[in-house]
Amino acid sequence: MKCISVYTDNFELFSDIMDQVMETPLAENEEKEFEGITVSNSGEVPEHYLDRMSVKPEVVVMKDKSRGTTILQHGKVFEILVPELENANA
């Protein structure tokens, strides 16, 4: 899974830039700024990362069914977990 980190604890701001973030291609470890919020492609995370993080009481887990993504919110960061497409190499 690809992980995109959005460095804010403001859900409203996060929601406002979510579409832009998802539509902007970022190279691994590349950072961009959207409306004053830093966004970074944090690279790949292992499948068990979601399981490990979701059991922590300080982590909020949200699903975006329309995009097929999972969003983790903890501290001052949102992490968007984007599953790899099965047919990406086909």
C-alpha cells in the first residue's frame, strides 16, 4: 500500500484538500504544499501496518469507500493508505 501523509490535525482542512491530494501524482518522498498544508508521499507500507495502527486507542480509522482508501488520523497527521491496483501491471 502507498502511504500519503498529510501534516495537519484539522479535519476540515484535510477534507478541503483531499481531492487535490489524491489527483496529484507524487514521487516517493516528494513533498508538496496544498493551502499551507504539507503533503508527502511516504512510500510503501506493509499490509500489517493498518492492522497494527488500527488497534491503537489514539488512532482514528476512516474508510473512503468511493476511492477504496483507508485514512488513519493520529497526532497531527493524516495518513492516506492507497491499495495497489491488482491489474496495474497488466
